[in-house]
Amino acid sequence: MGPSSHEAPVRFEALARLLMPAQRPSDGLPLETDKSWTFNRSTSAGAGAVVWGRPPLASGTPVPELARVALARERALSALRSHPPEPLHVVDWHRWHPSPLRPGTVRNRLRQALLGGLLVELSASGAERIPRVLDEVASAAGANGRVATFRPGSGGSALVHLVGAKGQRCLLRAGLTGIPGDPGHSSDALRLLERAEVPSVPRLAGSGEVAGASWTTESLLIGERPRRITRRLIEDLAGFCARLPASGGPVSAPQSDAAQVASALPEYAPSVTDVSVGIAEALEGFPGLMRHGDFWSGNVITARGELTGVIDWDAWHPAAAPGTDLLHFLVAEQSIRTHQGLGEVWCCRPWSSEEFTTAAAPYWRALGLSPTAKQLEATGITWWMGQVANNLGRLPHLANDGRWLARNVTPVLEALSG
């Protein structure tokens, strides 16, 4: 789900690998610490470069624990800068902020300070001048020099603002080839959207592979993340979703999502399989439509209250059930307001709410569809299945997180079996 925190060992290592020496990546060592923020000096012995730290904490972590971990983080950073493990020294450090819920608010700044993660680059004397994987990627994309600042993206990718040869600004996405954050997947979505002449999406400017990493560059859109969700914005979003291209075939996303969830959660596999069969029956005859997959306010750009962009297409699917993106946008906003988990919100049947009914009315008209109550419920189940699959794909450790399962998976399967 969009506003959820991103923390997983696979994401840390994937991002850390982008900061390793490009020519000799084996000289580098990614070291993820636990919540005590303890640096094990013996572990780093012999390494020419080390990236140490951890991702942000999960939303919902108790406040006393947040304060304790944040204090340990700052003390550890100060100690490393003052007394690094010889022969290493601190070259740079990067704050790893959680996804902002409401930009510019006091709550969001406090949330960043408490939940935030950190990446610390340490190198042996002289090694800081050796190009890293991220620097090689940026060079291939047309930039010059060392990348000084970047923003962690989904799945272990890095986002960098670049200025091209002709002075135009663009966004560079970099990620290890083959990981969930591989930019090659989202580039396929951008090509499809451009062929379909869908407005308000980034245009792909370039792509490639170098030093074991994939990269893309895309145009920057004008505007900023919305600070308020207005009726006008909801109308714009419904119109945008109605323009997403059809696959030319039936809905297939629920089946692939169910297979991913069943593989990650084998103990739930029989229930998930039964659910996917019911979805297929209910949605028979519905057209498969492209979905964004993480359609929430953090991936929307507006200017003067109007929609100007929808970004971050790494969770897209070409043949999803109609209505799932619009439903997810409204549900994500509800989750932010109420601090509820995915399953907890699902049990409130948001697809039957007056809010969704009103927002989706012009959307269904534009598609020429009149979904029945059974089809709407199947849409709600499809939305839930897609979000669970998306979270487990990006954050595999969630499969062993009892608290996450209790808030996001178990309530839905219990309700459906009942």
C-alpha cells in the first residue's frame, strides 16, 4: 500500500550495491544494522568500501521505540564520523526518509525524524575517488561527475535529478538488474502509455544497462504532490484512470497476484487459490485494463488544484480489473487518516461506500460498464490481492511478520471463508 513504510534486507542490500565500486564491486561490503544501530568493526575488516545503515522503521512502531531507535541512530552516526574503523573513514551519509504522508506538515517532519533510516558510505583512503555503480549509471545517462544526492526509490532503486546535455532536467532511475526495483519494468509501462497517448505521465527519454544495473531517464512533470484531496482532483483522477489502455483480453492480474501471494505465504495458498477462482468467475466478461498498482497521493502531481502527473509505474500490470486504481486511491487516503491496515480497511467494504460510488460513477460511464454488487465485491478483492502481492514482492520479510499479516491478510481471508 502506498503509505506503508519500506524496510527489508533485500532493499537495503540492493540500494547499498549501487554505492559500491563499479570496477571491483566485490571490494565493497553492505552492512545492515539492527535497531540498536551498532557498528560491528570486526565485520568490516579488509573491506575497501562499506555501506552501513538500515531503511526506515515501519509505520505503527510504538513511539517509545521510535525515540530510542532514532537516538541510537544519531549517536552511531556521530561516533562513526569521529572515530571510524581504520583504515576506513566516512565519505558521505544519506538520510533515508519514509514515504511522506502529508508534505510540509509538522507531523510529517516528526515522522521523518523518528522513522528515518540512514546510509553511511565508508571507504579506505583514496577509494572515495573510485566511481561507484551509481556514478557509472549516471555517466551512461549523460551526467558528469560523482552523484552527490539521490532519493531511495521502491524495491532498492535510486532516484537522481539530472540536467541533460541540452539543459533539460530529467529523472534518472537506477536499480540492480533483475530486482523488484529494476527500472526496466516501469519503462515498459511508460512506452505503452506513450503509444496510447495517455497525458500527464512521464515520457521515457533513455534507458540502458551498465555495471550490473539498469537505468532509465524520464521527463519531469510540472507541479507538486497534492496537500489536500479535493472533489475536483478525484474527478481528474477518475478521468485519468478511464484513459488507461485496455489489454485486448480478459482480466488476468488477479491470477498472477494470487500466484505470487500463494508462493510467498504457502500456509494461506489453499484459501488464496479459492479466492482467485471466485474472482475469475465474477469478473468474466470484464475487459483487462492497465493499472498503476500504487495509485495514491504520493504518486500524484498537481498544479493549481489540477492533475498534472502520475508517476512511479513500477507496480503496473497490463490486464487488471477496472476500478482497482481509483479504489486504491480512496482507500490509501482513508488508511492515512485512520492508521488502519489494508485488511482492516477492506473489512469496511470501501467499494460499497458512497465516496467510491460517487467518484467512480463517471469512470464506469466512460468505460461503458455497469458493475453489479457481486462484480464490485470482486473488484474489492482484486484490489486487496494486488496490494498484498505488491507488498510481498517489494518487502519479502513481511511474509514472516505476524503483526503485518494480522492487519493486512488474515482478516480478509477469514471474512471470505466465512
